[in-house]
Amino acid sequence: MNKRVLNKRAAWMVTALLLASPASAETLGEAIAAAYESNPQLAAARARQEALAETPEQERALARPTLSIDGDGGYDRQGYGKAASLTANVALPIWTGGRVSSAVRAANGDVAAGEEGLRDTEAAILQGVVSAYAALLYNQQAVEVARVGIERLNTQVAETRARYDLGQATRTDVAQLEAQRSTIDANLADAEGALATAAATYRAAVGRDAGTLTAEVPPPAALPTSRDEARQAAETANPMLLQQRLSVEASRARIERARAEGAPSLDLGGAYGRGERLSGGSLHDFAGAGKVGMTLRVPLLTGGLVSSRIRQAEANNRAERFLADAAERDALRSADTAWAMLNAARSRLRANIEGLAAADLALKGVRAEYSFGLRSTVDILVADQGFRAAELAVAMARSDLLVAQAAMLRATGRLDGTTYR
């Protein structure tokens, strides 16, 4: 049989293997959408990012006017009796020496880095969803393979018993088939146990139980088409790399912030207050007082505190730059590894599909030849075992391909809630 016919048979066999998935089965895109909306770890990461996003506003507030009111009251035994006062204070920073602007830049850098960290958290969670989907999909197909295998061997056992009754087979032939059927019964029990475990993992990742999953998952359009494209995408879009680069920028701003501590500052301030005294059953006003003035602060001697903080900020900046170099290497390594895994998974799937078609042809041929007495029971057992192994190999290869695709998408910064829509 030529290769073209074999490939057609392979396609038909894979379709037959996937027929267990009904039209209403859950797709990978639906699973990711459910996890994206309901995963508690992702919700917590978003809440932390919202909290971090408030820091620039807090730093800007240090350059804005403030207003406060102070009040007090008490009893004076020196002759004033009961008295109270109320004072309003206002302050407006005129010049902060760069403290506020550098602090705002550092906070903005932290927020931007946090956004990239959130992207990676999302990608990690969604990668876990893909892995859970792939594992559950494989185990569902493994259970189906075992069940169909039992039905097929039941038919073969019945046929061999009929041949035994006619004197065309031996009791040993029947016993060999029954023994293999018992083995598949045990395989089915193992597969059902693994399926229950995979279902629990899926439920934790997605947030709901799954029915039968859809095995046909179109490859995402965002997948790189070459190793060079994958490396370039990792250099420009890998969330962990971008996060570290933004952390470098934030650390530079903190150096400026530390230097600004040694710069002068100028504030405009004012206050106004009045008091009241209770004496003889009536209130008496104290004279009101108010003031407006400018306050200039010039650090002359800080005991080495400012210079120490500058050195500390510079050392932290060097550390962040080194970590950025390490993050770039790791991003490229992840892209290279993911590309190798993806190519291997694709090749393995193609080979296993062809192997499944060949195993199907072999099983059908052996069974046909057995009916004419040209094959032994052992031949049927070997062919049947090979066919089931080929079915499981295709199912595993499809699951491995899903996992490899997700790893590639995460490495290149392209795995998000819209990737599989």
C-alpha cells in the first residue's frame, strides 16, 4: 500500500479515535475563558496590581497642598477656667529638590513592571489550564481505548469459542484471548483512576467540572513559524524579561530619589487659630492669630545617611541590571527549549498517526487471515496490543503537542485569554 493511501487511512483512524467527543464538548478556548474569569489566584494577582497602581498617586500627593485643622480643649486652674482652641494649617510644597518627581518615576516603573508580572502570572495559570486540559483529554481517550479494546476482544473471544466448538481452535486459544481481555480490564481500571485524578486537577484549574473534551484544537495563530521568530518574540515580549527591564528603570529613578534627599526644599505654609474661654457662665474670645511664611530646608550634615542611601540605590541598580541580563538569557533559553519541544511534538504526532494507520491495517489483516486459519491466536493478541498502543500513542502525542504549544506561547509572551478563541 502506498504512502498516500496510508496517510488517508491515518486521517480516518484519527477521526475515528476522536469520535468520542460530542458536538457539545468543551473546547480549550472555553476552558481558558472560564479560568480567566474565575481563577482565584489570577483574581488575587489582579487585586495586588490594583494596589500597586496606587503608589504613583501617593507619591504625587507629596507635591500637593495639604490642609488640616487642629483643636484642643481643657481646664486651666491658673484663672482661665475651661478653654478651647481651633487652628487651621495649610502647606504647599514649592520646591522638593526632585524628591517627588523621582519618586513618581520609580513608582510608575514599579507599576509597569507589575503589569508585566501580572501578564506572566496570567500566562502561567493559563498554561496550567492547557496542561490540565491535555491530561484530562488523554485520560478520557485512554479510557475509551480500553473500553473499545474490551469490546473488540469480547467479539474475538466469542468467535474463537465458536471455532473451538467446531474443532478449529484449542482451549489454549480461548484462554489466551481471555487473559488479554482481563489485562485490558485492569488497564481500564487504572485509566479510570487516572481520569478521576485528571478531572480533579482540571476542576481546580478551570473552576468547574468538564464533560467530554474536544480533541481537535486548531493550532493558535500566534505560534512562531521559526526558531528565529521565537527568539525575537521572546526578546521583545517575554513578560519576565520586560518586567526586569522595567525594574532597572525604576531602580535608576530611586538613585535620583536618594540624591534628592541632599537637595534643599522650599515650602509655603500658613496657619490661623482662635480660642474660647468659659468664665462666669459666658464665653470670652481669645484674640485670633494667623501667620504665612516660607520654609527653606537645606541639609548641611546628615551623618552620612544621604551618601549611604545613594550607594545603596546604585548597588541595587547594578543588581537589577545583572538580573535583566539573566532574564534575557532565560527568555532565549525558554524560547529555544519550547521550539525544540514543539518540533519534537509535531514530528511525534505525525509518526504516531502513521503508526496507528499501519497498526489498524495489521490488525484487520491478521483477523482476516485468522478466519482462514493462516494466523494464530498469538498473532491476533500481538496485533491487538499493537493497535491499542498506537491509539494511546496518538492520544499522548496530541496532548504533548498542546502542552508544547502553550510553553512556546508563554515563552514568547503570546499566551493570554484570547489566544485560543
